[in-house]
Amino acid sequence: MSMRLDVEFPRPLDAAARTRLHLAAMGLAKVKRIYIGRSGLRAAVIGEALSAAKLRAALTEEEVAVSAITSSLSPEEDARLDDLGQGGERVKPVGR
């Protein structure tokens, strides 16, 4: 399931903050692309089955200040994605 997360920042991102944003988001296996607006106040994260809470946690860990994250999914679907991540393995690795 492909989806989009729109991220808003309290102030424009400088070069260091943009780098931290890329490192934090692209460190998540489900993220495919990141688009940062010209103003540096908004970004769009395109991925597959990625919840807003997981992205917020990754950005907070890298000390990227976020004011809001909205998902293209409904709140119920977004919450279900968190449940899948905590409930165990979705796919067993080869040899197990």
C-alpha cells in the first residue's frame, strides 16, 4: 500500500536539518522518496505502509523539529500499521 506523509516544520530547514531529515527518514526501510518544499517549511515522504508515529519517532531521534505530520491514510489505517510493526514478524526470513 503506497502512501504519503506530509510533514510541517515550525521554521525553515537549514542545510544541516535537511541532512538530518534525509538520514532519519531514509533510514526507515519503508520510505521510497522525500520531497522538501522550496520554503523548507514542508516535506512529503512517500513510502509503503509507513505510519506517522514511526516517522515522528525517527525524526525526533535525529532532533528534527516537527510541528505536524498528516497521512494520506485514514486514522484507523494509520493505527493498524503501528499494530503490524509491534505484533511480530510479517515475513519470516529464509531459513527460519
